[in-house]
Amino acid sequence: MSTSNSNQHVTLKRDVGLFGGISVLAGIMIGSGIFYIGAIVLQRAGMSLGLALLVWAIGGLITLLSGICFAELGAMMPKAGGYYVYLREAYGQRVAFMCGFTNFFLSSSGSIAALAVAFAAAISSMTPLSEMEQKAVALGSILLLSAINIRGIRFGSFFQNTFMVLKMLPIILILVCGLVMGEQSPDLFTMPAETPSIGSILSMIAFAVLATLWAYEGWTNLNNIAEEIKDPKRNIPLALIGSILGVAVLYVLFNYAVYRVLPYDTIVSMVNDGNFYLGTAAAQSLFGSAGMIIVGSAMVLAIFNSLNGCIMVFPRMYFAMARDGALFPSLAKLHPVYRTPINAQVASAVMAMILVCSRTLSELTSLVAICGIIFHGLTFLSVIVLRKKYPTMERPYKVWCYPYAIYLVLAFMTCLVINTIYQDPVTAALGLIVPLVGLGIYEVFFRRQHEAVEKLRRSEGKTDLDA
């Protein structure tokens, strides 16, 4: 049931197929970081090429274990809003509201703003723009993609699929040419000389894995549009597993291709000098001056594709909250023709544009990083909570190696929280304060409204999952 009378006969439309789901996830996950995060991983792995590739594979495995948790939850409850819905069912409306509130004001809107700013910076690296012009490009990109996604999930998904294919062309070109034309024979079995003990090597691997997790970030977003996916009980698990496996293989092969092209001494020199763009250097070595054009085009397309994916999926959480009576009822309105959450889409764009005007790229990325960690950890734990709470609910897909896979993921999330608190206590404190502010706002403004919606649903014999 909707919180708006005008919405009673308008529902979200299932227009996203399996390829569209994979495109949303892979499109968000594969950004400009493919060209430089490999150097950070290598640096943390003690400049051991083989260890760095192993770290990429471990990061992919951890992401896959995380993804199968979302696969079980998404197939079991294919509702708009993603992990907001799972937190609501597992822990109640207060925790879910804190998650949605934090996403709107920091995490999700911050991701859109950061990508828009990065998109403008990528264009400026090819065609120099002033700071004001970059802000204008960032704001314009948010407006353009929001307008496209308001036109319908099918239109937005087609746009996402098209740019996904376009951005993969230069990346695959560099990868294939690197593997085939590269003349180096990288030594993958040399361990770091300064870390002879097994304990120190394991510690080094753990620290390097944390860097890969940022490269894999974005896999959680498909579940936000679960209500618009065809055959979600089949396609959500397949899209999650397929995209994560595909991206993991891409990252391992791309970094190996870089090692095939660049001499080891060159790689070490670049990293020591703080030049982390190994992918760019590999493209220049393969294609000469045209390499910069290829890399620049790939970066612009990759960021634009990620930005479109985020603008497509994030407003569905605010729509779900409003439908529950936990946000302004107007945000639950669907466009009568395109059947998209038009007001939630507009609100998301406005908040992201405010952040573009008020924050730098580094500030935005720091806010996004800390705010998602705790709620993602609670979502993984909700698999266990919901199995106990709803033991008879249909689960078309179940987590492998339950519950040990979940414990492993939670252990890494705990390490991330501790590391973030240690490295940046101010940002960590902000990440805790904002949800608490959200809790206060819920109690004052939205608790009674939500309880009224729940009461009305119960009188009709419905639950939140019937919304």
C-alpha cells in the first residue's frame, strides 16, 4: 500500500533483466580506480607481484561472500529499498531509518556527488577546465542523468547497458594487448624481503585486501531496485554472483597485464614517487601518445557509467521509506506514466548537488567510506537474525557455508571499522553522530506517521513486505 492516494494504482515496473542487473553492478563497481588502485595494493603487498594478485583474488572472494548474503536477502524479499528493508525486518524501523537517513544526507548522496566531481575532474584532465567550470559539469551531469532515469527504469537501464559496453572497450583493449604484446616475464613467486615471517606476511595481506575492497565497492546496489527486476528470485542471485566474479577476474587479469607491459624497476620507481597510475603508464607504453586518449576516454566513461548507476538505484531507498510512512509521503509518489519514484529522484539529485557545492572530492569519499561500514555489517548479520525470525519464509537462494561465511565477512567488517577509527577518528565520529541525529528526527517527526501506516496495513491484513 502507498502512503499517497494518487499512488494506489501505480506500481514500479519490472523492466530490468539479468544483463541489466549485471550492468548496474559492474557499471558501478568498475570505475577509474582500475587504473591506480592496483599500485596501492602492490605497495601494501611489499611490492610482491604474486602476492598482489593473490590479494586481488582474496578481495574478490570476500566480496563474493558478502554478495551471497545480499543474494539470499534479495531473493527472499525482492522489495525496493535494498538493505533498508532487511534492516527494518531484522532490527525494527529505528535502525532502518538511521540507515536511510545517513544514506540520504551522507553515504548515497555523497557517492553521487563524489562521482560527479570525479567525472568533471576526468574531463578536465583531457580538456582543462576552471574550478567553476568543473562544478558546472558536475551539477549538469547529475541533472542530466536524473532526468534520464525519471523517464523510466527501462530507459535508465538501456543507458547503463550502453555505457557499460562503451567503457569496457578501452579497458579490454589495454588488457588483451598487454597480455599479448607485453614483453615482461613478471616474477610472481618472490616474497617481500623485509617481511620474512608468516605472521608479518598475513598482516600485510590483510592490509592490502582492505584496499581491494574499495575497488569492489558498489555490489550492494542492485537490491535497491529489486522491485523492478524481472524474475528477481532468479536474477538477483545470478546478477550478484556473475558481476562479482566477472569483476574479480577482470581486476586480476588487468593487473597481470600491467605487469606484462611495465618492467618491475619502472613499477617500483613509479610507486615510490607516488605515481600510482600504472594502468595509464601501461597504455602509453602499448599505444604511445594515443594511450592517454584511450585511458582518458575509459576513465570518463567509467565514472559516468558509475554515476548513472548510483542515480538510478539510490532514490529507491527513500521511496521505500516514504511508503512505510518513515519519510515525507510525497517521496512515495510514482510518475503516472514512467512509474519511477519521481520525487525521491529529485530529492536525491538536490541533496547530491548541495554536497557538490559544499565539499571537496577527498571529503566526500571519506564520508562515504565510514557511513556504509556499520550498516553493511548489520545487514550481513541480518541473514542470521531473519533465519531465526522467519524460519518458514521461502528462500530461493541460501548463503553458502552458513553461518561461517557470514562470520568471516563480519570479521573483516570489524577490521575495517577499527582501522577507520584509528586512521580518521573525526570522520568516524561523524559517521556515528549522523545516524544518532537521524534517530532523534525519526522520534520527533516520523514515528507516529510510521505507526499509523503500520496500523492501517494490519487492519487490511498486510505487512510491510506487502507494500
